[in-house]
Amino acid sequence: MTEQEFSSGYEQSIHRMGRFWMSAALLVILAVPLSISIYFDAWPAAGPLLAGLLPIMMIYVPIGIIEVITFSPMLGSGSTYLAFTTGNLTNLKVPCALNAMEIAEIEPGSRDGEIISTIAVATSSLVTNLVLILGVLLFVQMAPVLASPVLQPAFENILPALFGALGYLYISKNWKLAVVPVTLMLIIFILVPTAPVGVLIPVSALSAIAAARFMYNRDMI
């Protein structure tokens, strides 16, 4: 078997298994509310259901689409399916995959990069599940500590600290690519403080791609 035939077979296997497990995960997620509705014979009316879904869909549908476009080339097929099935891409799976490839000195998008990123995402998923299991088992013992007033300021600043650290990590690697999207987002936040996330993420990603292409064509990066 040639390397090309092996790669083709690997890709076909990854896509086949990835589609199967993503479909299975979706069915399991939908099975919970469906089972509850069947057991209690309680079905939501179409009007209130749509009223609750539409605002959420306006945010998460654009985010989901732009995440696929943004992350798939970096992660590769295997880790893309695994990451989107297990979730928590932006602040966990993608940084793990990128750091693993950086440590191994492998370019994202390469065959070796696909293998390394898949292993990194799988390891991250297993560790996350282990932490969640421990959290559930030790919740009663940890509840007084977590509810302590001393720790409340820390919990209130988890997201700023997390995304600030991630932002600095990637911006410092190539600050030129960050100038346009960061400036644009600052302007939007100043002019429209209540702008929905579902609009900001696609605008930020598309502006970054456009700026990167413009600078690349002019040998600026």
C-alpha cells in the first residue's frame, strides 16, 4: 500500500467514524429532553419554543459556522470531529492541540500535525472527564471552600483571565495579524457596547482573514 493510498484510507475512516459519533452524540443530547417529554407527557408549545430558541440560535449558529471554518484547518480531520463532539474548543481543545504541535515543532495542517493534534485533543477530553468526575464526587466536601467569600473575586474574573492569557499567547506570536481585528472589535465595543456575540465573532474572524490575506499578498508577513 502506497503512502497516498494509506492517507486516503485514513481520511475516509476518520470522516466515516467522525460523522457516526457526532450523529450519535447529537441523538443522545436530544434524547434527554425527548425522554422527559414522553415520560411526563409534557410537550412545549411551538410559539414559546421558537421564542426561546431564536435568540440562542442567532448567537450560536454563526459561532458554530465560523468555528468550523477557523479551527478545522489548524486541527485536522480527526481532532476536529473529536473536539466538536466533546466541546469547549476555544479555551481548551484548540490551545492544547496548538501547544502540542508547537512543542513537537510540527506545522498545523500537516499529516504529522493531524496525528499530534488528535492525540492532544483526545488527552484533553479524557483529563476533562476525569476532573468532572472528581468534581462531582467531591462536590459536597468542596462546596464550603468554593463558596468562600475570599474566592469569589477569583471566580468573577475567570473568563477575563483565561481569554486574556490566551489572547496574549497568540497575539504575541504575530502581532501584525491581530492589529486589524482587535482594533475593529474595540471600535465596535465602544460604539455599540451591547453588540451580540453572534455578530462580533464572525466579523472578527472575517476581518482577521481579510487583513492576513492583504498583508500576505504584499509580503508584510
